[in-house]
Amino acid sequence: MLDFGIKDIIDILLVACLLYYLWRLMKDSSSSSLFSGILVFLVCWILVSRVFEMRLLGGIFNNLVSVGVIALVILFQDDIRHFFSTIGSTRGTTILRRYFHGKTEDDSYKADIMPIVMACMSMGKQKVGALIIVENHIGLKEFADTGEQIDANISQRLIENIFFKNSPLHDGALVVSHHRLVAAGCILPVAHDSDIPKSLGLRHRAALGISQKSDCLAIVVSEETGAISVAHAGQFHLRLSAEELERTLSGFWSMA
């Protein structure tokens, strides 16, 4: 009944590692509870069909699994896309991609960091709310298309004018792609995590939401406190100083 060979053990270990990696990627998303339920179902299926060899119940589980694959693709289509995008954006594949295509950008990205940092510090002192999304490997075109197209060089004055309180674009997000200000007034998905502090408003929830769906860097300037925060990979880094924001942007763009 429990006649496992070395190949079977290796196979089980590899599947376990893959499932754990998937769980790590999805634990901060809204689908984490559903994914945990599927993991429990898969464990029961393996025990019933492979360990205890219960033919009748195992046959029912096998049929459910064969039909459920299509349903899983539909349910987790956004998470599947995020999974493969994450694989493609790892350090190894980034180096490989640069080897074949060549590095098209040099250290000129550093000149684009200070206008963003200075704009955020200036808006923070005046308590002007702002939300800036910096694109990485996963494209943000679908979100940029919801706002007004700008396609301008990164400029401190332009950023401050976009988020000026009387500006019609100040409530949305500013998308930065390929070191250019692409679109303003963009609509982003909002995170509904219950563990988000009550003191964080809608801008922070939108920043967290977009960071869960892509590998971008979301910069938030609080309208209430003027504090600067960053959301990345579903995690918040609150109350950053100018030096910390500059260091965060430098490390983010150097790995892009």
C-alpha cells in the first residue's frame, strides 16, 4: 500500500516545493483563502488515491481534479499571470534577458530619481496627497489607459502640478513607465486586506492593491500627515525619509 520508490519521493518533494512557492506568491492576495482550500483538497486527494488507494473515493477525486483544472484557470487567471511574470522578473532571467538584448539604459536613471524624491518631499511638507506608481517588468498599460495620457519627462514641477489640490487629476495615480510620466488620474485596484491599519486611507489601499497585482513600486504621500510611504510586493514601508526614498528608488531601478 505504501510502496514508494525514490522517484515517487522526489516527485512528491518537488510538488510540495512548487505548492509552497505558489502559496508564498499568493499569501498576500485576495485569493489566498481559496488557494489554501485547494491545497487541503489536493492533500486529501493524494492521501486517498496514492497512499490509502481507496478506489471509489479516489475515482471521485480524480474526476473532480480533471474537471477542476479549467475552473482553476478561470479563477486564478490574474494570479497565474502574476506567477509567470514573477518568474520572468527574477534576477537570473533579468541577467539572461540583458545578455541577449543588451542593456539599453545606463546610469541615467539616477537623474530621474531626484525629481520624484524632491516632489514627494515638497508635497509632504504641504500635506498634498499623491500616489505615484513606478513600473517594473510587469506592464501597467491597462491601468495607465484609465487616466489622461501625458508622456512627458520626469519633472518635479510637473508632478507637483498634477497633484495640486485644485487639479482635476490629483485624485488618481500617476504612472511612471520607462523613465517617463505616462499617465495621470489613473484608477487602481484597491486592497481589501483586513489587517491594513485604519489610519491608512484610500491612496494607501490602492498602492497596496497595485503592488499585489504587479512588481511595481507605489509611492504614497499622505494628505493627512504628509508622511511618505512605499508599497512593494504587497508590503508597506511607512514614513520614509528623503534618503530612504532615494535609496529605495535607486535599488528598484538598478534591478529593473
